[in-house]
Amino acid sequence: MFMEKSEEVKKLISSKEYEQAVAKLNNLLKENPNEGSWLILRGNVFYLQQKFAKALNDYRKAIKSSPENKILASKIEMIKEILKFQAWDIYASTNLNSDPWLED
């Protein structure tokens, strides 16, 4: 049963039907909210959608049940770096022609 549902979700992901995959994973997680495999899969979908904060939340929940998972730990660190960069980038000006602080 687990493998069957997992294959369904993976098919949705491979066909880039991310919203349907997330909906399916949400239903599966309602049945078993601490299932690490579902959390990792949903985190992967969020990552593909560039919803990094949501992916990070799922990965952090999943790593609690398997702290020895080095791949998951590296994904968490990678997303932290991405979020740091994005947070820094929000202060960058997109208007390169004028500086509002120096206008007459």
C-alpha cells in the first residue's frame, strides 16, 4: 500500500503536477502526520516549486525521525543558504536609474 501510494505521487511529480501531488501528500499526512517519507516527498515538491520555507519545514519535521539522514541534513543546509540569499536580496534596488534618497 505504501509503495502504491508512493508511486502515484512520484508519477504526479514527474509529470509536473505539483499541486495534485501536494494535495495527495496532504491527505496521506492527515492519516499519518509524522511519516518521514511523505514529509520528504512533500518537501521535495515544495523545493521544486521554489517554496523553500515550506520545504524546510517538512525537512525539519522529517529529520526528527531520522537524524542520521545526511542527504536530508544537506538539503536543510542548502535551503538555509538559499533563504539567507533571498532575504539579503530583498534590499537590492531594482531601479538602477535613480536613487530615491538623492532626488531633488
